[in-house]
Amino acid sequence: MEYLPLVLDGIENKVKKLVFNNQQLKEENTKISEQKSELEHQVGSLKSKIVELEDNINILKITKVLSGEDTLQARLQINELLRELDKCYSLLNR
């Protein structure tokens, strides 16, 4: 029975330590969630920039083909654009 106060103090200290650790983990979780949100936003921005740059590349390719004297390449490019337009049109009709 004389050890009971020591055991209770030990349990109390362990509970305080667990509560403290829990608070720290909650704060860390909040920070990580905020970082995740920021990174997801950056990923979205970078994806849209990639799409924009790919469009610019395609425009430059088309401009190069159409300004040159390579009529075969120009026809192939025009056919590819027409196929893409047809796909878009069929998607709109669904």
C-alpha cells in the first residue's frame, strides 16, 4: 500500500506525457495538411502551365509547317487537326 502513491504519480506523469505528445501530433498534422493543400495547389498550377505550354508547342509546330514549303507535312498536320475536331464534335453530340 505504501507504493500506491508512487504508482499513481507514475501513471499521472505518463498521462501528461501522452496528452502533450497528442497535442504536438495534432499541431504537426495540421501543418502537414496545410503543406499538402499548398502542394496540391502548386500541382494544379503546374499542370495547367504544362497544358498551356503543350498548346504553344503545337501552335508553333503548325505555324512552322504551314509557313514552310513542305506541303505533305502541312496536309498531315491539317488532317490531324481535322480528326481532333471530329473527336470534339462527337463528344459534344453525346
